[in-house]
Amino acid sequence: MKRFHFYNCGDFKASYEEELSLFQTGLGWLWLIIGLILILTVIPMSVNPPVIRILSLMGIYSIAAVGLNIITGYTGMISLGHSAIFGMGAYTAVILASGMNAPFWLAVPAGGLISAIIGIGFGIPAFRLSGFYMCFATLACQKIMEFIFIHWKGLTGGVDGISLPETVFPAPALKNDMIIYYIVFILLALMSWAAVNLLRSKFGRVFLAIKDDRKVAGTMGIPVFKYKLLSFAVGSFYTGIAGALFAYYNRHISPGDFTLSLSIVFIAMIIIGGIGSVRGSIYGAVVIILIKEASVYGERTLSDMFDISLTSASLYAFVTGLLMVLFIILKPKGLAGIWDDICSAFRSWPFSQGIDHGFKR
């Protein structure tokens, strides 16, 4: 029987079971259970509907950020077309729901699947390039999809967009928001768990090898192009699921929801949260949404204090860009790295201070 303990002295493992476990101590499982109880029971019953919508958006963006982190953080491919893939999942779900009366449980996975196929289509020409050339190739794909969203009016509704039919959610608005909230966070928990396990498998090790050195990985016999496509397909599937959830969350989508600026916001999420960290993707999404909401109030305050012309959108862009620069320079591992440093300091205190002083002498 496995021993339940709260403190792990050192990082010593005596079996493969310990190596593959998600948490090294019972404290990790305890915090996971407490978090799930808070998210699924306490918070929904204690906050008002606008807060529920903000939390739902955090969950949706977290799923999309996890998808981008699989592509960028673990395989080392910079994508500026993530917003287009997000939009593809949203449009797929709305078109299936409005045109074919597809139920929710069919429209959302279909959005992820179509996005994965589109992601593979993006990757076939882009991954034959490297560095900035591949980045610009994904940017070209983003612009192509934006053109399709705007000009294929018979399918996407053009600049006016397309709405979900009222019959999709026959329940009252508050109940609908609660349903979306629960679905989003259940999917976020399941997909985060799947991503963590994928990235600890042989596929995750291959992704990291490609990120570290593509040429060396190729000389070791790894089919680099094949695994790049796999990484992009998995990341696009996550993003497509998030886009489909966004369509049900927003109930109306238009090309303006899926511009290049959203791709940059997704990149900001993984930089601030932590590149190469699943939980860092969630941290980054939470911070970005909080900045967006705070910008509405900060606009009025700063405009009155300094007598300047300022909009919430410009303040949001400024703060997001500033945080990106600061984290890149000062803390490249993001919020996840900061949390790891705090945990390491508590685990080794007070012995770490003595060890440091010994080395200094």
C-alpha cells in the first residue's frame, strides 16, 4: 500500500511507478482535490454571473494556451497562426450547430478535429522551413484564414459573423452560463491531465529532443517532420476545442474575434505563465484575462489622474507587452518558474542558506 506523506525530502525515486506519478507527495493530491471542490462547488455558488463568465473565459483560453505550449514550449515551433486555428474550431462548431442541428457533444469534438486537420495543412509547407521563415509561414496561414472568414459569406457570414441558434440552449441565460462553466473546467482538467501524460511519454521526449536540436534529433533516427506534424496536430486539436467552447460561450462569432492580435495574446500567455509548462499555460491565461478586465477600470483612473487620452484596449496591449518583455528578460520560465523557485526554497529551508554561505566562503 502506498504511503501517504506530505513532505518529500529530496528527489529520490526507487521505482518506475514513483517516476511516473503526477505528484511526489500526498500534499499534491490534496491540493488537487481542494482545487476541484472549490472550482466545481464553492465558486459557482458564491459569485455572480459576470464573474462566472470571466472564469469560463479563463478556462477556454487556458485550453488554447496548453495547445500552443505543446507546439512552442515543447517542440520549439513559433506559431503566429494560433488565432486562425482557434477561429476554425469556433466556426466549425457554429456551422454544425446552426446548419446541421448538431448537438454540443458532436460539434465541439468536430471543431477540434477540423482544427487538427487545418493545423496539419498549415504544417506541411511551414515545417520544411525553420526559424523566422517558419514563423512567417504561419503568419501567412493566419492571413489566409482571416481572408476566408471575411469573404466566404455563404459559410461564415462575412464581417457580420454567425450566431448560434436560440434552440441550442433552451434554458435561461444564467443556467446556460453555469453549464458552460462546468463543461469548460471539466474539459480543462481532463485535457491538462492528458497533456501532462502525453508530454511525459516517449512522444513528449521526442518533442523536447526536436526543440533542443532538430539536426541532432534527425541524426538519432527521429523522423523530425513527422513528429512536428504530430505536435502541431495535437496542439491544434486543443485549440480547436477551445475555439468551439468559445463559440458556445459567446453565442456569436465574427472575423474580428480571430485576428493576429489574438495570436500574440496567446503567445503572451505562455511567456508570462511559463514556456514548456502545462500549469504555466493556465497561469498565463488567468493573468491575461485579469489584465483585460482591470484595463476597463484602469482606463478611467489613469485618464483622470494624468489627463491623457487612453482606451482600455491600448492599456491592455501596453501592460501585456510590458509583462512579456519583463518576463523574457528577468524570468524566462514565467510564473511557473517563480512558483517552482518558491517551492524549492521552502523544501530546502533553512539548510539552503547554510549551503549558500558555505559556497560563498
